[in-house]
Amino acid sequence: MQKLEFEGHSGATLVARLDLPNGPVRAYALFAHCFTCSSDVPAVRSIGAELAREGIAVLGFDFTGLGASDGAFGSTDFATNLADLLCAIEFLRAHYEAPSVLIGHSLGGAAVLALAGALADIRAVVTIGAPADTARVLKNLGTSLDAVERQGEADASLAGHSFRISRQFVEDVERHTLLDAVKAMRKPLLIMHAPLDEIVGIENATRIFLAAKHPKSFVSLDKSDHMLTDPADTAFAASVISGWLSRYIAADLPQGSEALEHVRVMETGQGRFQNAVQAGRHRLFADEPESVGGLDSGPSPYDFLSIALSACTAMTLRMYAERKGLELGRLSVDVAHAKVHAEDCADCAEELKKEGRIDRFERRITVDGEISEATRDKLVEIAGKCPVHRTLERVAHVQTRVEWGGGA
């Protein structure tokens, strides 16, 4: 994750976060969050990290006067927020690549619907809890619109976020009619909405869906609230978005076609330990359990080590069975890892017993078919010949160097 800055519509400095894959970028996406939020809300962070894991770079930013960005939100309106979005698009175009995906949450969803039809580079649009009629959202702002009219501005709140709105903001929101823009958009559209959304009712999703042209999809967020405060809801939304986008953006590179031939692990900025892993074209998370301060979003480092031993064992046994014509049925391999006292490890080599505590992997091979005792013993022997097993039992050398921006 990178922290960036660019100039907004008024010349104010806007602060952004860019979640980049740790390998080839399949597409760039711009995430427009709700106009009362910042790019550090959990939904934006989590969806950005998940899409980056799938090779999609995601830029989220704080609109003028919100979060860490400069300026006064009270002096903005719907039109100026659209202008900030266009500034973000031009920033991506100038420094990286024009975005091909627009994602919008709440009024940010209304903004991407208003803009998408006029942007030739956009291949797909996603909305989360977006209103079909922006004026209706004003009724849930926790303030009197009459007070805004009389005083020129007033404090308001939306889903627990406080901000100040002006008469100009209210009047501009009331002027915008989104459904005409949706009808003319003609872009693939994914609409995500929670039936229990108390801020933007589910009927908004129905109106947007009926107005949009195909291809269009609707996915219910079930019991989620408007802000997707439950991490499980955010994770579900992110996985659906990444899967849906696979039809409209470049496919992932075939394994081995990129110069990167090693495994790369890079911090995502989410939680204490979450890292994005790239191995060939395969991307996944590494993390730690919640019990030790992680997000539990992926296997731990020792889990990966056990995975390596399990997978290598299964593959080695399958090759042996095919070569010998053995009908083994389906194989499965379970591996458990623990740190044990060397003196308690009865089946460990003598040289290992000199150590205080050692790593012990317990491997259990399950075969669907019936086998003889002799075949069972042979499978144990062959399992011990798998390359990862041999690597673990030998002493390995790890060469390390440190690089930085100026070189090694």
C-alpha cells in the first residue's frame, strides 16, 4: 500500500492510498467511498487489499475536506466531488494507467454512475449501497434541511460520521437525476446492496437495476449494514467483486510468463501481519491467527511449510503409483507441526537430539483404496524421498541481502 497525494478540483491537496499487487497489474480501479468517509474506513481498506491480491490495483482517496485531505467539505457539492473523481482519474492516467474499473460506495456509488457513461476507458462499474435518487439520501443526514436553508449550512451525520453541509451541497444533490445516466451508461454493472440498509433502502438497488442495460448483476449483502462494518461482509463483497471483474478485465498472466520466477511476499498495510504472496500467477495472503494479533486472512508461515510438505508428498506418491501401476484411489496428506523437546522425539535422528527444541512434522497419509502392508511400508519409504521432505531433513543455507530505493 502506498500513500499518495494529488491536486483536487480546487487546488487542495488530496490524500490517497494505492493498493498495488506484488506482481503484474491486471487493471487499475478507482474506489469512490461515501462522501462522509475517508479512504481508511475498513471497507475501503479490505476491498482494496483483496483486489490487489487478485492483481487489481485500487486507488482510494479522501475527497476535499475529508480525512487527511485539505480544503473544507462544507464548501463542496455533488458536482465538485465529481470533479475530484475526475482529478483522481487523471492522476492515475498520468502516473500509472487510466482506471478501467469504477467502484463506488453510497454517494460515491452515485458519483461513479453519474460519470461512467462518459468515460471511454471504463470497462466495468461496481456500486455498493448506492442511491438511485441522491436527494433521498438527504433525508437521513441527521439534521434539518430547513436549518440548512435558513442558516446556509449545518452539522449533519451519516452512519456515525459527522460533517458539515452547505445549502449549495443540498441544492446540487437535489438537482442530479441518476437514472437517466444509468440508462445511458451501457457498461457492465454489478449492484451490491443490503436488504436491511437503513441509510439507503434496498428499493434503490431495484431502481438502478431496472434502469441499467445488460450486462448487469445484483448481489445481496444479506444482513450487512450500510457501512459494511462487519469484516465478514466486507470480505464477501471483495471476493464477489474480484470474481465478477474477471469477465471484464485482462486475464492473469500464465504461470512462468513473467520474469519473476521466485516467490514474492509484500506487506499489504492491513493489520500487523497480513502479506500478499505471489507465486507465478497465483496470489494469496499470508497472515497469523487472531489469537496472536493477526487477521487470520491466510495461512501462517508454518502453515505454508506444512502445505509444502503435504503437497510434495501427495505429488510424489501419485507419480510413484502411476509408474508402478498401483490403484491407490484418492490420496490425502495431513501434516501437523510443533516445536518439541529433542529428547522427547523418539524417532528423530541422533544429531537432532543434541538440540534443545526442534521442529517436528507429523505426517498422516490416507489412501482411499485397500493396500497391503508391504505397499503401506513402501509408501512411507517413497514419502520420505519427496524433495521437500529431503530439504527439511537437510541443513539448508539461506543467503540474505537488503535492498533499498537507491540500490543494494
